[in-house]
Amino acid sequence: MSYLNDNPWPLILLLAAVAVVAFLSGASKGRGIAALCVLLAVGVFFLEQYLVSPAEEVESQLETMLQHFKDRDIDAIGSQISADSQHLTTIAKGGLDLVDLDEGFRIKSVDVTFDDRGEVATAMVRANGSATLKHGGGGGHAPTFWKTEWQPEGGQWKMRAVTRLNPTTGAQMEPLAAK
């Protein structure tokens, strides 16, 4: 199911098109309909800014977690991990011990889906940018692909599982593997 606030532009464009057609009709009733459509389009735009869907909440958590990795803040990373999945903090620490992410490292795409009850979110995440190996020198462009699972906990979405995937084939990889 798609929420209105996940992509309000089709509705805004439809309202704008109706407004243009109604205005061009030249009738006084047409101008009133045009004004109403413009007001509705503006209202939809501001409503979209105000409402946050569960998928957008998960995406926000992913962006926040990436920033914590860039900042090398393991405590902040740990605060985003479910109490039932604290082993993920160990994996995160291992990742911080292996690489430094450049400020230009970015999430490129996120696809969030939910289970039938809406209690577990699965986010497929592609991210890339420059990374520097901490041991052995070197580094370069690092494309990554992750499957993450999130659940609501204490009013916030928390990570409960993570799987690293090959960016080309989608095959499962070890989280801290060299490639």
C-alpha cells in the first residue's frame, strides 16, 4: 500500500491539470473550480510535509545510522539496534575497525516493505562512496547492498537483522568480508 505522503506529486499534478482546464474554460464557475483545485494542491503539498509514513521513518533511521558510521559513534549505532539483536553492535564495531567512510558515502536507494501485520519492515539498501581501509592502506569506491529488518521498539524503529548482499548478484555475503 502506498501512502499519500510517500508520493503526493501525481495528485498535485492532477489537481493542477484540472485547475488549468477549468480556468481555460472561461466560465466563472470554472475559475472557482480552478481556485479550489489550486488550494487543494497546496494543501496536499503541506500535508505531505507534515505526515511521516512508517517507510519514511525507517528511511530516516537508515540515514541516521549511516551518519553515525561516518562519525564512528558506536554508542549511537547501538542505540538504533533492537535489544534482542545486540550481536549486531559487535558486527558494527568490526566494520568501524575495518574502514573509514568518506563524508561523500551516500545511500543511493531504499526499498521498504512491510510484513502482513506491519510489524516488521524490510529495507533493501544500496549505498556507495569512498571508503578507506584502516589496516593495509588503500581503499576506493565501495558499492554496498544490504537487506535490513526493522521493528518498532519504544516508539522508534530499531534494526533487528542485517544481511550483506553482493551488489551485482544479490547473493548473501559475510558482513565483514573484504569484497
